[in-house]
Amino acid sequence: MSIAKIIWLVSVLAAVALSFVITGYNPAILAVLGLASGWFLDGDHRRGVIIAAVFLMVGGAASLNGIPAIGVHLGAILVSLGAVFAAASVMAIVRTLVERIMPSKT
């Protein structure tokens, strides 16, 4: 298993766990994990992560809140995942910008 997959797995597990536990550092933890996850994004996957982040932040995370009994919990998990995806998107945008500005080393 590659380091990228491990970081994404840890990010998803942290997003799920932090949906139910309030540490006071939840946004910072999710942001750092998201930035680390975004660093290891392939160029082909960057657009998909950015689209997923926008969708989750615009309202996709709250769409499950109407399901009785588990909807609120699923919504909280998706909000946490949205935070991870948002931070990963920021890193993907910065990496893309740097790759376009800096000369290639070939």
C-alpha cells in the first residue's frame, strides 16, 4: 500500500471518528490531514477532489440529515469529509499553480 493511500485512509478514519468526538482541535486535525492528502494527489484525481469538495460544502453533506435515526450522523461524517476534501483541494490548487510556474526539470 502506498503512502498516499495510507494518508487518505487515515484522513477518512479521522473524519469519521471526529464526527462523533469533539476535541477542540477537530478543524485543525482535518485541515492538516487534508493538506497531506492533497500533496499526494495525482494530476488525474485533482479535478475530482475539487468537485467533491465543492459539492460537499455547498450542501451535499446536509442532504442526508432527513433520514430518520442515522441521517444526522451521516451528515456529520460528510461534513468532516468535506473539510478534508476542501484542504486537499487547496493543496491540489497550490501544487498545480507551482507546477505551471516553475520550469520542468527535464
